Amino acid sequence: MLEAIGDRCRAPGVPGDVLIDRWRAHFRQNGKSWAEFDWSEVDRLSPGERRIVARSIAAFQRGETGDGSNLVHWAAAKGGSPSHPFADLMGMFVQEEQRHARVLRRAMQVNGIARAERQWTDAIFRALRHGLGMLPALAILLAVEILACLYYDALARATGSPLLRRVASRICQDEADHVLFQCDLLGSFTCGWARWLRRAGAIGLTVAFAAAASIVWFEHRQVLRRGGFRLRSFFLTAGVSLHQALSTVERRASAA
């Protein structure tokens, strides 16, 4: 459904200058505000904690490592030039995700956790983002960012390591901002759609989101449970978060 809608309603042009300038300023300031972590702190994970979180962290770190070239090239094509501010904006977003990958990798090294060279859930999400077209890919990214918020929030509460708590909490803050960023982009690109078409897109995304949430719970349930979630509370929180995000997209689209 998402692919069909994306094919029927290719969004013209790029987001407005105000939106682009506001988010470029945000990413620029956010990059400066990232504090250096004290990697020499002796607060390693306990053996029990490591058994629970090691595989899970490695999987999420793998998911943060994409080069984002498709997004940047798409933005450049929309703007008509690789130097267009929209291409620069998407590049800044990609750089922030790559920062997460580097910081998580460093936290893994401190605790002797090996990288995940291949991960089936990451392969699925990448295939969806690359195969559906860029507008549906933004919708998939919105779903992924929401689930990442829940995961990193749980990870921050799942361990007694002050260092890992700070890393997870800091990334969680960024992911919450990324949800709003994706909402702004989707609202801008769908503002010319008929309302029923936006609702159809929301239904398609809700179905995809339910599948993605099920995968995240299945793969990371030990961390999520240790972080305070149970099956019902995880899906309830995820559903509420998606509803809030879709409502924001609709408001942005209606106001544009």
C-alpha cells in the first residue's frame, strides 16, 4: 500500500526554506552539544548485564551504520543540485545517525562486545527503505525512529553502568527529535494529497509498524523487559507514540 501511494503522489519540490533552515540549525547546534563521554570510567557491565544486552546492542549498532547515500542523493535530486540546502539537511541527519553508531561502537569496545557483521532485522529494514521509493522510506524511518526511542529508553534503565546509561539516554533524545523531523518532512511532502489518501498511507504505515514492533519485541525482549516494559505496555506505548506522530504529520500537512 505504501509503495502504491508513493507512486501515485510523488511530492513536488522540496520542503520550505523555513523548515529546512530550522532543522539545519537544530542539527548544527546538536552536533556541538554532544559531550565527550569519559571512556576511562570503570563501570563495565556486570556479566549478567552483558549476557542480556550484548547481542541486542550489537544489532542496534549495526542498524545505525548506514551511509545514507540514497537519502542524500534523493534530496539532491529534489533540490536540483548536490549543494542544495535540502541535500545538506539530509546529510546532517545521516551524520547524526552515524554518530550514534560510533558512540555505540565505542561503548561496545569498552565492554568487550563484538560487532554484528550481519543482522537479519537490519537487512529487512534496509531492503524496505531501498525498495519502496524515498517517500515510503521516510515513513519507514518514522516507524524505526519511534521504536528506537523506546529501545534506548529501556536500555538506559536496563543496566547499572552510568556510562551506558548516559550513552543510551543521549541517543534517545536525538531519536525523539528525529521523530519530529520525519513528521515535518512527511507533512511537507503530503500537504498536496487528498485527506483520504493521507489516511490510507497512515493505515499502511500502521500495519508496517505493527510488524516492525513485533520484530523488535521478539529480538530485544530481554532488554525491554529489564528496562521496565512488558508485552502489553510495550505495544501500548508504541501504538500511542505512532498515533501521536501520525497526528503531527496530519497537522503539518493540513497547515502547509
